[in-house]
Amino acid sequence: MSLPNELDPIKACQANQTLEGDMSVAALTRVEGVKTVHYRLSFSLTEKSDPVVTLDLQAECTLECQRCNQPMVCQIDEHLQLEEREKFDPAVVIEDELILALPMIPMHQEKDCTFFQNQAYYAAELKTNTYKPFADLGKTLK
């Protein structure tokens, strides 16, 4: 189902409307590396007749690990309740929430990160090939 450009949450809540589908990656102009986005917008009214918008968002993104600069896959699974009273563009809200759900500093798990693998290699290399420039200094002073 395609998203409308403008949605009145009060009318949608009164009709208990639900919008569900996959969002086009081309529609996401402010986010890079997104592979898939699945959304579900549910509209309902509280006991006091206040409109409540529930957003379930699943996405898969490819980000760059900030330790090793290698690509990594990030899974997003968000469940949010929004209080919207004014008309809004659902695609913009979904993109906003996707941006907020992304990690600020994406990093692999330590076991998967090449940075830690390289660090362990160089630590072992340092232990075996340590050069001590002042090792013979004690002999010359005697």
C-alpha cells in the first residue's frame, strides 16, 4: 500500500485505520545505506478520545563501522506511540523515526570487528619482536 502525502490522524483514528507495507528506498532522501523498510501505522482512540498513532518499523541498513571502516548490517526494530493531532506526511514521520533509531556510532561486535583482530595480531607481533635500544647500556657503564 502506498502512503498518502497527507494524513489526518483524527479521521484515521475514528476509522481505526491501519497502513502497512514496504517503503520505497528511493523515497528516503535523508538516509543512505537502507536496504529495506517495513512499516505499520495503526490509528486508534484512547478512552478519552485522544488520537494515538502506533508505528511499528523494521529496517535493514548497511552502515560503516567507525572502528574498522568496514560495512556492517544494522537491523532496526522499533515500536512507537505518537500523539499526532495535526495533518502529517507519514513518509516523513517514518523517515524521521528511522533516522532516530540508527546508532549514533555504528560499530561491529568486538568478535566481528577487524580492528580488534588486527590489534590482537599487532600485540602478538610486538611481544615477539621487541627492540630494546638500552639493553647493553649497563655493560658499558661498568
